[in-house]
Amino acid sequence: MSVDQKEVVEELKVEWKRLWLERVDDKVRAEGVAIQDYSSLFVDKGTVIHATRDFKALNFKEILEQHQIDNTDRYIPPTKEVGGWNKFIKHQITSQNHPMKKRAELYETQHKEKQQPKKGGRGWLHV
């Protein structure tokens, strides 16, 4: 049953990408409109799919739930608010405590003394 669900999810992902690629952007009203009917995504032709004000955006997770897909979190990546895969990798995997210091930490930086500014910091005087 999971193989069938995986195929359905893949078909829905293809439709979802096509929906967003083929939309018409109305610059006067600042919204994106669907060109075709996407029955598998429950979107009709002319439906506003993206807008700047007072709009509830389409959610792929809700569409998967309407198709009665089990464990929808497995098929979609986390949102930007949560952080996504890159944040997880950066904080959980690469930041593990290593017994050896990094090579850059072994070298001490040499601080140069600042020179006295020309004209006492006033710049060039034009007479």
C-alpha cells in the first residue's frame, strides 16, 4: 500500500510543480492565477493560488491529507519556520564536539597597530 501512496504522492508533486510554473501573475492585483484545472489538487481554472493580502495560501500537506495519504510529514520537507534540512544538518551533525581543534583555531591572529591618521583624522584640507 505504501508503494501506491508513493506513486500518488509523486504524481501530485508533478502536478504541484506544474501548477506553480504555469500560473499567470496579475501584477495589477498582485496575485497568481491558475491557468488550467488541476482536479487532483482541487484547483479550478481561474483560482487565485497566490496573493499578497488577505489570502490563505495553498498547502501541499492539506492536499495530501484530502487524498488520505498516511504520514504526510514523511513526503514533504519541513517549513522555513522550522528550519529545514540544512539547518538540521548545520546544528545537529556538523556542530558535534570534536576532540581536535580546527586548524584555523590553532593559529593566532597577528594584530597590527593602527597608524596615526593623516591630518589628525580631519582628512585633506582644501584652501
